[in-house]
Amino acid sequence: MDILFISKYIVLIALVIMMLAALRASAYKSTSMGLLGSSVVVTAFAVGLLVVGGQYNIQFYRDISLALIFFGFVGTIAFAVTLGGEDK
């Protein structure tokens, strides 16, 4: 087995652990922790899609992961602006 092949599976295992930690962090009562946890889960899932798509040479995984990252960022900014209130 190639070291690069093994390292991709180690990255996937680390991403799953990171997703579980983010879900635990998003269980707190504050809104910002929930937003942070969901953002980390979406980012980890998108990186996982990139790794799996590169491993099995599937092209549309890249498009899906880039859309997830972009819309996650836009949603986070929109939520922060809505939660921020008015400027005086």
C-alpha cells in the first residue's frame, strides 16, 4: 500500500472525529456555538467529499463541496448580519 493511500483514510477518520467534536460543541445553548458547530460540520463534510472524490476520481464531488463551502460562508455572514441588529 502506498503511504498517500493510507494517509487519505487517516484524514477521513480525523474528519469524522472533528465532526463529532463540532456536534458536541454545537449542543451548547448559545446561538454562536450552534452556528460554529454547524459550520465546522459542513466544512469537514466538504473536505471529506474532496478526499473521496480524489481517491475514486469522481469529478462532481468537487462541485458539490465547493458549493457547500460557499453557501456555508454566505449563510454564516447572513446570519451574523441578521443577529447583529442595527448600527447607530
